[in-house]
Amino acid sequence: MNIDNILKNENVILEKLNQNKDAEIRFNLNLLHSSTFKRMVQYLDSISGSPLEYLIGGTLAALSGATGKFVFFDITKSLKIYLNVWVILIGKSTIMKKTTALNYCKEDLQRIENISYSNHKRVLANYEQEIIDAKEQHRKIEMPKPVRDYNLFPQDSTIESLAEILSTSKRGLLVHSEFGSFLNAFNKSYNSDGKQFFTNLYDVPEWYEVSRITKGNTILERPYLSILAASTIDWVKEFSGETDLRSGFFARFLYVIRNTNDKEYIPLLKLKELTKQSEHYIDTREIYDFLTSINSESHLEITAEAEELFTKYDIQSYKELLTSDNENELSFKARLMINTLKFAGLIALSDRSFTVTKENIEDAINISEHLCKPNIEKLLNSELKQDEFSRKQDAILRTIKNKGGQISRSDLMNNTKIKAKELDELLSNLTQKEMIETIQINKALTYKLKTKPLR
């Protein structure tokens, strides 16, 4: 039961998966043991045009949103680890199908939310009618106003209104199709403390008090929310600074970055047919129905083998942190170890089990080591450090590569949507770096890869 041997064996598989060496981080689902979680991801992967990696992150976030604050690892009297995870899918707009991944992963929670909201409206209407009847009959009525249960939180809300919701909610997933606009809202005066608010809520504190001049104080007891968002790297870069990296706000998120989509395009009218015919079909309704029905405290247990394996991983991860000279990475990777335990709990719960097994821990470690950790390093050491000029150069190289290694100037302009003057400047720079060369084919100016691009 050696961590190094486990990871070494899995790296052989992953090297084959990434043999094109294009800097994309790909996850091999064959690394995971058989579980309902794996089947859920396989099914979504078979019917969706979104990268597998997006669907893994999205499924973990959706499961955690459904689970809520009643399930946790009871570590010590003062330390409980809840299963909330915050995930951001990063990639180019449209072609990377980020919103598609969001919609597929939240589908069951949306179904449950629709039913819950319909029931709430009916109960609220009865309450309001009862109040009217009581006034007409001149009788007193002591009847508490019905409180709405949330499974999906409103995308557009102030910190004050969200705090009000969290004061009574048991679970919930906040889904945002453009995380950049979500961050931008924190620049507004009424939301100026938004990042600090979310940072403080991440660990599901026993008690958190929100003070507002307009409404008085709101008490949050174990406020719980999971987040699933999508963004482009430009948005994240624009609204993140050194302060955000060091304060821990961004370190609380898991990042899944894809710059190219390996999947064949699925025509719109073929989607329904594909869904019905998938050999990996699984009815996920009962899984989410089970999770959202948990309304009393349930401690997650862990087998002796699982505990031994995770402890070794914990110690190994800590030693790596001690030898790291990248201060920004420390905060991200330290929280990844905690997230690994959360992944294991969510995988176990997908099988309706409150006991985490050695196989669950192995799966969680593989997700952390081969998906989450490489994305942290890519985000901090590559994506956030690239300027717009460099990213556009990479986009040109990827486009040429995807077109078989050469492309005409007109087709390149149409595919990258870069204006002529800027495109010529970028092409000139790439030519000087000897990464591309110019040739003439049928009198058309054509660009050809000269060396293998970084992406």
C-alpha cells in the first residue's frame, strides 16, 4: 500500500494519454475503481461535447451541493470537514462547451429545485390566504411564514440577501456561467466585502455573524454552499491579483483548465438521440434524491486501510509543502489535501455509503494528483503569467496544428478572429522565433508549423 507505487503505475497510463505533449492536462477515467461516481461521469462524457475533465469537476461540485451540511468527517471536537467543493472550469468561450458541462452536471439539482420551488409557492399561497381570512374574521393567527429550501442558490444576489438564504439553508450549489462577472460584482460598493465573505464561509464555520446597518445582524450556523463556475483565463486574470492569491480566496477553488477540445462536434439535433442510446446510461435521479433527503447529522466513517493510505498521503503532501519555494502554490496545495478527503467522501456517498474505503481514497488521490494539482501548477506558473499577446500566439499555433500543420492566412484569420494588423504582427513574431514558416500554395499565403508548439 505504497503511495509512490500507486502514482508511478498511474503515470504510465497518463503518459500514453498525453503522448502528444501539447500541455493539455487530461485525466484517464480508467484510473478510477468501479463506482457510481465513475459511471455518472462516463455517462455524461458519452452524451456531452464537453471535455471529460470538466465533467469530473462539475459532478464533484454538484454532488457536494446536494449533500449539504449534515454530512461531515468528525475529526476532533473542534474540527469537522464538510464536503463542499468550489470548482471553476476554465477555457475559451463557445468551443470548450463549459456551459454545457454546467448544465449537464446541475440537471438533477435543477429538477429537485423546480419541484421544491413549486411546493413552496403552493404552501406560501395557502399561508397568505390564511392571513387574509384571519384578518377578515378578526381573529389572531400565529403561523410562521414558510421558509424556502434551496438546492440551487440565486446567481444574482447581494451578499446581504445570500447571507439571509444561508441562515436557513441546509445545502445548495451556486452555479455561475461567467465567474468573471461574479468577481466583478465585488467591485460594487454594496458587495465590496464579497471575497472576504466567501473566504470566511468556505470552512463551514460553526457560527458566522453578518452585520448590516439596513437589516441588523444575521446569524449563520454552519453556512454551507458549493460552487460550480466557468470562466476564461482572461476574466480570472483581470479580477485576480497577488492579494487574492495570498489571502486564500482563489486557493479555495479547484481549477480545471482546457485550451483544446478533443471531442468531435455533436450536431445539435443529434444530442437527444445520443442521450437515449448511450451504452453508459445511468439514472442519476435516485442518487441526488438520496443526497438531498439527508436532513440529520451523519458522520462519515473511514476503514482502517483507507485511514492508513490517506495518512501516508497526508504526510507526503506535507513534506512536499515544506520543500516548496513557491509561496503562492503553498496555499493552493495545502487545501488540496483536504479536498482529497472530500472527494473520497463524495465518491462513497454516490454509492449510498457513509463509509470511505481504501478504493475511495485511491480514487480521490488520483483525481488530486493527476487533475487538480497539475491544474494548480498550470494556473499559477503558466496561465496567469501569460499576457494577451502570448495567449494569442498560442491560439495561432493551436489553430495551425488542428488544421494539419498548415493553414492559409485567410482561414487563420477566420478561425482565430484576430484582426489583420494584429495577426500580421503575431505571425511575424512567430516567424522570427522560427516556430512557423511562410509558404505559397496556389498563390495563397500559407503558414506552416516549423517546430512543435508548446500547446
